[in-house]
Amino acid sequence: MRVFIVDDEPPARTWVRRMLQDDPQVEIVGEAGDGFTAVTAIQEEAPDLVLLDVQMPGLDGFGVLEMLAGNPLPAVVFITAFDRYAVRAFDVNAVDYLMKPLSPERFARTLEKVKKQLGGSAEGAGRLVAHLREGGRRPEWLLVKTGERSRFVRLRDV
């Protein structure tokens, strides 16, 4: 399972990385400390799972998902210190919603839940992405910043 970590707090990313590093089924494919970087990296890496903070400067976790709309979305687990976003998280089909400070036991249960949900599709998706990269395929979308806004533009429309 290919995992991408998004949190504006470096200690939170470090904690999550430590929780994942010994799992032979997990490959951490990247990290981002802000939403805009996350959008671009998630498109490039095509992870199976994104562990996503809600509140970040610039573009929050929900904004990240909005900017990825139109593409196949990875499984998402929100990790945040705020309980007020839980209903909204499940409205956007989050697999789970974890509250900081995280407990290793709760995190492990969530990871098992994600693995069960993805089933064999994670391995197949990873092989497909590797195959496309070997074939030299270019991305279909570009992230374009205009003033304070960002949006995706199809490469073929440029």
C-alpha cells in the first residue's frame, strides 16, 4: 500500500512515519507540509492512501480533495486536532477520522481498516502506476496558480 502523509506540523508527520515504517505492506511515497504541495505530489505519486490534516495554511485538507476532484481519489484518513470536521470528513467518503494526539492502537486499527477496504486493489493500482511511468506517460493535469487561487488545467488545453 502506497501512503502519502500531509500535515503542516513536522512532528506529526514524523510520528505517522514512525508508525508506518515497520509495516512491510506499507511504502511511504512522500510527505507534504501544505495543501498545494500535497495536490501536486498526490497527482504525481498516485498513492493508495493519504493521511491528511484538515487545518493547514493556504489550502486545507478539504481543499486538497476538491482540487483532486475529477481524478481517481486515494483512500483518505483525516488526522486532526479538531472534532468539528468529522461529519464533513465522512461526507467526502473518508475511511476514518483520527484525533490528535494519536494513539498507536487507534492508528493501527485504522491502518487495518484501510487495508481491508483496499483489498487487493492497492497492489494492482501500484503496478498500473509503475507501468504507466515506465511507458513515459505525461500527466493529464497541471496545477496553475493565478493570484491567490489555484486550479487544475488539462495539459491538452494548454
